[in-house]
Amino acid sequence: MCGIVGYIGHRQAYPVVIKGLKRLEYRGYDSAGVALLNHGLKVYKKKGKVADLEDSVVGLDLGGQVGIGHTRWATHGEPSDRNAHPHYSASGQLAMIHNGIIENYAQIKEELQHKGYTFKSDTDTEVLLNFIEEIRNNNECSLEEALRIALRRIVGAYCILLVDAADPDTILAARKGSPLVIGIGKGEHFLASDASPIIEYTKEVVYVNDYQIAIVRADELILKNLGNEKQTPFITRLDMELAAIEKGGYEHFMLKEIHEQPQTIFDCLRGRLLPESGMITMGGVENHLESLIHAPRIIIVACGTSWHAGLVAEYLIEELCRIPVEVEYASEFRYRNPIIHPGDVIIAISQSGETADTLVALENAKEKGAFIFGVVNAVGSSIARLSHAGAYTHSGPEIGVASTKAFTGQLAVLTMMALKMARAKGTVSDERYRTLLHELHAVPEKVAAILKDTASIKAIAEKYKDASDFLFLGRGYNFPVALEGALKLKEISYIHAEGYPAAEMKHGPIALVDEKLPVVFVATRDRFYEKIVSNVQEIKARKGRIICIASEGDSTIPSMADDVIFVPDADELVGPMLSVVPLQLLSYYAGLAKGYDVDKPRNLAKSVTVE
Ligand code: G6P
């Protein structure tokens, strides 16, 4: 949540910061702002997207070689010019941007109010900034020292950048719980919430750790802990190309990312899945195979789309490995004092690796002695670093707010993992194992076949775009796909949609069915095929409008449906990687037809670093 950018060096800061903010807009986009150190401290901010900020500053003096910028996802205070970051301190000497939530801000605000402070915004950020300034004034100490004292008092999560008109050669930064990367150039430094604003200038970066403060100057980077001890910056080389974060000719990132899936799934399998030799190579799994296969229980912790990948993994692991699996919403898991037995394994699934609910749930579980295996996309992210072991999904940067290629990447990793564990445990037959290796290997090509002709999916989306509600139904491995289809439609087209196990219809939701309600069945040929045919009949008898995802060559389901989207035949264990693709496209085209910003749907943000 919230994107943070900073620059200090020999270039003009404003263009670097604005470009960086556009790259981070997926993190929040209800207001944006910059602070520039240019013969004094100047702040420009505006409700709306980064483009609105740009429009509002045309003709102004935007010079200066030091700048910080912010794109906001509102927590404290409505989206507005006055709540936009950066915030000035009471004296106007300091400006700060912040990603995260200061939980004890109300108490600090009250203390400050007693001392006569007034506030221009409703944000927790302005409270923290004035708190820092108050400490500096009271203790007559440096800003760095005041920052350290303040950070020791506050509860919550933060990544902050702080500038001082009296020290125009320094940016102070600090993090706890919200990400911060610093790019190292020649006589310049770049600061950002992720590497995407940095990649075109340098590939050398330092990931700042929790409870570290960075003192950043054009030619100097000092890291310290909150006890004022210097810490050696650990420089990492980014393995990412600029092209990966650009649209590459597609109208939207979401469409690009949907179309990238044959390649991203292939990249995920590459070097790991060796169907000819019957092998799966996954270092993270191999090194901990005994703990994994003898786990009395596996708990999967995730949010959103990643949680849906977790549901598919539950089916896979229980079926193939015969280990009981529970799939937990991270936000619930973390607060209910969960029971964790010795030997329990937690699989954390996260695209960004920064989702606050997942991260804190894992920290708690780790403290209780659980073994954490991370299935993460963003390399070097907080969840990746917190995990004892893991496997990256290698899906590349996902920028569209709705998750698409990360989901299929997660499924590819989890399927390989389940197969590898089952093989080691002896719970899968040789023949089944080999069949599934070949089935998995064939997935990228089958996804490419689905993507060859998307015109019919676009037409269906346009036909039903004005519906006020949708139902998505599936059974077995296709049940989580139905949930994911419903989530995608909600996110992108703002149409109310619900996902259900198809057999659950008769226990309530069928009351909703009338001649206006589109019902999407994920009804590919699997062990539930006959059953789902009956479920389709039940909806048809009540005049619902039936859209089916069906297997190529099937004629029964299509004969009952109003509209059909075919996907190649596949084993049901790998089927979700195929059947979800038309649903991603359906929501994309529905959002597009309704004129919405599909890459930045309202109220959402991609990386949810607040709880
Ligand atoms: C947000 C995003 C979703 C995502 C969820 C979990 O809500 O909008 O697309 O599925 O967070 O994110 P993660 O990065 O942990 O997978």
C-alpha cells in the first residue's frame, strides 16, 4: 500500500520521482505528491492519480536534485489534497512520506495537541512527523537522533522518507514492516518501495531491513539500527529487465500479464520439471523433504488470489501426499491464537511477499516454532526472507492490480511441490506420477492455445456486462477456480459476483436464480463431470443464463449452455491453470466494456502492506 520514491544525486529529482511514482501506482492511487529540496522545501500534492499531480504543477519551478514522492492508498483520512503526502511539519522545515500505519497515533496526537500542535490533515503520518520535530526541538538533537527516539516509541508499520530544509543533502529513511529498496548509482541514490522505479538506473540495490535507518546522500549510504550502531549494507544485484515492467504494446498490464502466462508458467517449470527423466528439482523442497513429508499437518496461509491458489494446493497435497491441509485467511489466522504443533509446516503463498496480514501471521507462527515454506513471486521480499525455505514462482513483475500470472505460477509451483513430496513419500503410483509430469509439462502450450482466440470471450463479456450479479460454480479442483473467477469479476468490473461449490447451490444460493442471472460453470471433464451436468440442469430448469467453461470436444455441456468457452482437455490436477484463463479474460473484457481502469480498479491496491 502506498508507493514511495526518493532521489538524491546529480539529476533533476522531479522527473525521476514522477516516473517512479507511475511505476508504483499499483500500490495505491487516490492521491500523489512530491517534496523537492530546491532553495528551500517545496511540497506539491493532489488528489487523484500521478497524472493529476503532473497536470497541477505545469509551469511551476520543479528544479532540485533531491526529492521524495508518494502515491497513496488511504488509511487515515479520505483521499484529498490535504491528506495527500508529503506532509509538512508544524515549522514547515521538514517533509515526510509514509507507507504503513502508526497504531498508537491517536495517543501521540493527543500529547502533541496538549502542547499546542494543530494538524492540517487526518493522517497518522503528520502526527509522526510532528512528533519527530517535537523531539528534535525538546532534546536539541539531530534529526536522525529524533527519528530514532520517535521510532522507538511508535507501534505499527512504516516505511518513511524524511527531508529537512536545513540539510538539503540528505534523505533519511526508515522501515519496519513496509518495504524499502535503495538503488546505488554513481554519485546518486534511488529509494523506492520496490525495485521497479530503480531498474533503469542501476541494478545494484540494498534491501533495507526492519528497524534500520538509512542516511542517504548523493555519494554515501549509511545504515544504522535504532541503537545508533552502523550496519553494513548488503548489496544485491537485480535480476530484472526494464521490459518486464513496461506494457510492451499491450493496452493494459493486466492483458499483457494474462498473455504472458504460457511463458511465465514455462519459466516456472524450466529447470525444475524434467518429465523425460521423471524428476522434479526444487532445492527448497529437497533440503527439507523429511520435514515436509512427515508433517502431521500443513497449514496454508495467504490472502486474496493467493488464498485461492492455497485451496487448489489443499486438494493437491491431500490427494497426492495424504497429509491433512488447512487453508487459512492470514488475517484470521494471525488473531486467533492458532494451535501449532511441533512438526507442522506452514506454506505461505504471496505474489508480492509483502502482504501485511500474511507477513505478521508468519512472524507469529515462526515464533511458535513452525517451519515456514514460502511460495513467493517477488524476489528478496519480506516473506521470502522470513521463510525457512521456499520456491519462487518466477512469474516476473506483476503490475496489474488483479493477480493473473502470479496465480498460475503459484499453481505450477504447488503442483510440482505436491508431486515431489508424494513421490518421496510413496503416496503416488509411478504411472500416475509420470502422467502428471507430462500433463504439467503440456500446460504452457495449452494456455497458449486458449489465448490464440479471445474474441468469443470478449463477446461474452460484452453481452453480460450490464448484469448486476454473477454466480461462479465449480466442483473439486474447479471450485477454487470458481472463487477466483468471481473475485476477478468483482475486482475489475465491479459486478457483484459469488463463487460456490456447484453442489452447494441447492442449500441456498439457487434462490437467486432467475432469467437475468448469469451463472458461470467451470465444467471441464473431470471426475465430477456427471455431477456438474446435473447442476447445470438445475440452473437451466430455473431459467438462469448459463456460461460454461468446457473441455474441447465436449458436446453435452455446450448443448445446455447459452455460451461456451472451450479449453483443452487436461488432467483435473493441472486443470485450474487452464480453466482460470478464460475467467481472467472475462473480467478484463467486462471491465474494459464498462470503461473502467482495469489496471487500477477503484479502492484496491496491489501490495497490501497494512492490515
Ligand atoms: C491484494 C491484491 C490481490 C492479492 C492479495 C494478496 O488484495 O489486490 O490481487 O491476491 O492482495 O497479495 P499477495 O501479494 O500476498 O499475493
